[in-house]
Amino acid sequence: MKSILIWSKADRTNGCGHIKRQLVLSDELLSRGYQVAFETPESTPGHNLVLERASERPGLLVNEHNVLHDLIIIDVEHGPTREELEICRTKFPETVVVGGVGFPMADQAAIDELVDLQIYQSVAVNEGWTSARNALVGCEYLIIDPIYRKVRDNYEGGLHALVVMGGSDPHGITRSVVERVLSYRNGYDYDVMAVMGPAATLTQFPRGIQIVNAPHNLADVLDRSRFAISALGMTTYEAMCVGVPTASICWSDDHERTAVALEDLGATSNLGT
């Protein structure tokens, strides 16, 4: 049985999209008979997410250092460093790097040289990706929980304006966005629902706002939403999968390039950085 190690993180700096999509991938790999283990920093939101999934999926290992693995999948913000990849080459027969959804790799040259497969899940192609060795690039490689497809099949449009600034809301703007949404109702009848991700800092909201704290996924939340204002990231693609109209707030110029490309396709409205 082939053993696969997934190295990913979820915290206020890295957000939660990396580890959540890898949890989806781990479910599929386990269903196909692979042994799967996660390596993630302890006492973090990511560690808690993996432990929760491991309690539901017997056989999913967490920070188990006595197991030899045939392959490592790395999915971290801005990718691994050259030093980290060189260590991986000594420990694992094969190395895969997953990236995309709006952020560049910090050391693309090292990745080109040292990994066996690169997967970039993005509509926008960052510099260097098109010439990358063993690279798969495009939205067709997005890792999205099949539950969103099930919601889409029955989606009829919800009653809420959804505000979700990713798994960590690193800039602490959820409240400000909620207040703006409330002030621009212009006679439209909708309630406002705000999601606080597992790595976000809880805050006080105006009365009457429905707060969803650290949901397992956004399927039910999106099913109840008329439209969504979200930080550009996996939430954007999950909303697109369901059919919920989105407006995207970007954390960086790289995010905005992706938002512009999606806007050109009619898939979101770019609100800029």
C-alpha cells in the first residue's frame, strides 16, 4: 500500500484554504486505498482541523514520525524553500507541490529543479508557471469538496448576504465589510451572515447579524446565501461551484491578478486590494 504524507498549515498567517483542500484530497486518497498522513504544526487551527477529520476517518495519521512514506505533497503559502525541498529529496522518493489560487511561489526555480510534479490551481498564470517542468496549470485541477456540487444541484438562491474573509481574516476587516453591506442595502431585502474562520479573531458585530463560527465547510452557508463578498481564495471557487454570485477582496497584487482574470470570465466582481 502506497503511503502519502501531506505537509500543510492553517493559521492566521497561512489561512485555512491549503489544509482544507488537502483534507478533501486525503478523503479521496483514503477511499482509493492509500495510507495518508498529515504533518502540520501542533496547537494551531490546522492541527485541530486534521485531528477532527482523523476522528471521522480511521486510518488518517497525524504527525506520526515513525512511518516511511513513498510521496510527500506540499501545500503551504508561497511554497517550500530550497532547503526544505532538498531535505524532502533525501527522505521521500517523490515530491509534489500544490499551489495557485492567487499567490506566487517564493522560489520557483528550486521547485522546478527539485520536485516531480507541480499543480497550480488557478485561472491566472503567474510568471514562470508556463515553463515549469512537470506542471499542471488551470482551474480543472482545483480540489473542491464534492458536497458543493450536491448543493449546486438544488441551489435556488438564498436570503442572505454572506461575508467571509477566509479562514483567518488576517487584516481583521470582517466587521467593516459587514457594516458596508448593511449601509448599501438600498431597499433590498436581505439579511447579513458573517463567517468567522477557524483561525480568525472573534469580534463584536452590529445587532441582528447572523454569525457562523468555524463551520466544517461552507456548503450549508452558501446554500442560504443570495450573494457573497469574500476574500479571494478557495471560498471564491466554492461559491462559483454552488452558483452563488461573488465579489472578491484581494490581499495582494497577485490575488488581484486572479480576481481580474475571473472577472473577465464573468465569474466574480473584483473589489481590489
